[in-house]
Amino acid sequence: MLEKNYLKLDTLFNKYQLSMDDRNYLLKVIEPIFCHDEFQKRMTNLFPHHSDITLGEHILEDTIVTYLLLKKKMKKKKHYQLDLAIKISMLHDLYTIPWQNNRVKPHHFFNKHGFTHPLEAVINAYCWFPELFSDISERKIIIDGILHHMFPLPVRRINYKKLELNNISLIKNIPFDIQKDIMLSSKRKRIGGLSFSRSIYKEGRIMSKADKRVSIRQIKNFRSFTALFTGKNKSIKNYKNY
């Protein structure tokens, strides 16, 4: 499966006409995440994301566009931590279970996938890739970028009051200082149980911009668009409730 998915990655590299230097740089940064079993699972049709695009393919395309947007800005002598922006992109949507055609329904509206999946992603990211969170300053950028990548849509803040996450049991595996970073980021500009903030770091803001560009291109039909609100998409091949 890994070899097949490298071919998919190469197809995306060709789509964006990346040079060999660009490809080598991206591979060096993304391979530890890309090769992980959990990421490879998200390259399969078990995880349809937009239309029939798999979650893994969506993340990879987000990452390439993030890289190209930042590279363009850096030509103007602007400083960005390029590798951190790429890591944010590779981690930002690592939610736990597929969101389309899913029987699991939260009890509270603001616990729906659109509001909670950034929290699931940051929890999974730490549990699967703890080495990426070892540097205090870097982890703050990564956490904040993941949590606020949906801006201007809000993210559910962590206050544990009626909080429903598919991986909530994993929170206990996260050191308290990192839990604190997640909590502080998730309650910035809060209204009730939601945070309406964008990322305070420019790497996260650029990644968020890339995500929207890619998502708009990938939503190919009316059913895929309405699925964003209903969670149901019968146009997906082998439609079923997970």
C-alpha cells in the first residue's frame, strides 16, 4: 500500500509541477508522518473527505499548496518557518473517524465534526508524533495552526463541559503542559464554548488559506457541498453508514 501511495504523492507533485529540489525538500519533512500507519489508513477509501478525494490526498494537496504559497512569500524576503507550516498541514485533519455517512451523532450541536475535528487532530498528532512537540516554541505554533485552520469557522474549546470527542480518552496521554497549550489556544476569542480566533502565527494562517483553496477545488458536486452541513453523501462510491 505504501508504494501505491507514493505514486499518488508523485501524481500530486506532477500536478503542481514541482522541481526535484521542491520534491526532495517536501519528502524530507513529510515522510515521517506520511509513512505512519494512521496516515496511510487515511489514504484509503475508508476516509472519504471531499467528494471522493481521500483524507490523505486532501492533506497532501494542502501541504503542497502551503509550501508553494510560503515559497512565493519568502522570495519577497519575508521570514517563515517553512518546515513548521508543512507539519501543521500534514497534521491538521488527522481526525479519528470518517465524518461523511457516519452514524455516530453528537448530542450537542457544537460537538459536530466541523467544530471538534481540529481538537481531535491535535490530540492524535501528539499521541502519534510526540517528537514533533518536544520544542516548546515550535509546538505552540503547531498546536495553534491545527486548532484554528478552519477560521473563520470556530473551533470547540476545551473546557470538558459536555465535550464529545471520538478520541477523548487519549487526552490523559498528553503531558499537562501540552494540554495547557491546547486549552489556552482553544479559548482565545471565545464566545460560549467556541473560539472564533484565527491562528496568531503566520505559518498557521497561510496553511489555513491553502486549505480553503484546495477544499473549494475538491468539492465537485452538489451532494458533496450539502454533505458539509448534513454529513451524508450518497455520491461517494460504496455509500454506507460507517
